[in-house]
Amino acid sequence: QVQLVESGGGLVQPGGSLRLSCVVPGYIFSRYTMGWYRQAPGKERELVATITTASSTNYADSVKGRFTISRDNAKNTVYLQMNSLKPEDTAVYYCNAASVARSYWGQGTQVTVSS
């Protein structure tokens, strides 16, 4: 059973910041592209950002310039720094590890942006 353990969600005011973390087993982290996805109530899960093992990144247009994905190879951890948060960023955020053959998901962490 592969476990991806997310943390860092919470309630924040518009314009605020949060940093999400996801700890991944080492044998997964070193081989898989890591990503963050989110799902708002009544909507489909959508890509937020991905980072490859070579640290090449990709972002959804809605978060470009506000969110930053990064990975710490020493800690087997992927981060999502979220700045200038908007109410429309409210969602459950999921960590994902993906290869050509497999995909693993974390349990999700709630992010709520509200005044």
C-alpha cells in the first residue's frame, strides 16, 4: 500500500498564502512525476501543477504566477506554495505520483479561502 501523506491545508483569507506538503515513499519519489490536483464541490478534479524528476514544472493557467511547485529530494517531499489566494481556489487538494504505468493519490487536504 503506497501512502502519500499531505498536510498544510486550512482556512485563509483572500490574498493570503498557504504551503502544502506531501511526503512520499522514497522508491516512488525518485522515479515518478509528482503533481497537485484539486477538486471543488460539484466540479471535476483538475490539474494544478506537476514537477518531473528533473524538476521541470507545469502549471494550470489559473494558478500561474501565484503557485509554485517544488520538490525536496532529501526529504522525499513535494510542496505547493500558494500565494495571492482567491475564493475560487477553495477545494480539496490532492497529491499525485504518476508514471506511465501507475498513479497514486493522497487522501486530500482541504483549502478554504474566505473572509
